[in-house]
Amino acid sequence: MHKTLALALFAAVATYAIHTFAQVRDARAVVTSIGSSSSNGTSFAWLYDSSERTVYVCRIASNDAVECKSKTTLP
């Protein structure tokens, strides 16, 4: 009886641990700056997100408005 209860408890804890480790994502920023440029008061920055394998371009206008768009997702 005790062995069965211990085995069931161990199985439940192991299942929970596997599920928890499968859900963990790295919380650090994974966005890397590729480059930037500016012209006539508007700045552009190219960024690469390695977790999603996506390249973004962000535009910062002279009125401090920031607009970022996904340009492409890499295979």
C-alpha cells in the first residue's frame, strides 16, 4: 500500500517537473541590433529576434513616435 502511494506520488511529481521544464523560456532579451541610420530627423533601427528568428525595422520620428514592423521571418 505504501509503495503504491509512494509510486503514485513520485509519478505525479515527475510529471509536474517535466511539464514545468517544458514551459520555461529564457526571459533575457534576445533582440540584437543589426544596424541603424537616420535622415531628415527620422531614425531607423534594424533588430533581430533570435527566439522568433524575425527581423524588425523600427522608425523613430522627430516627435519621438516609435513604430516597429516585422519585415521577415527567417526559415
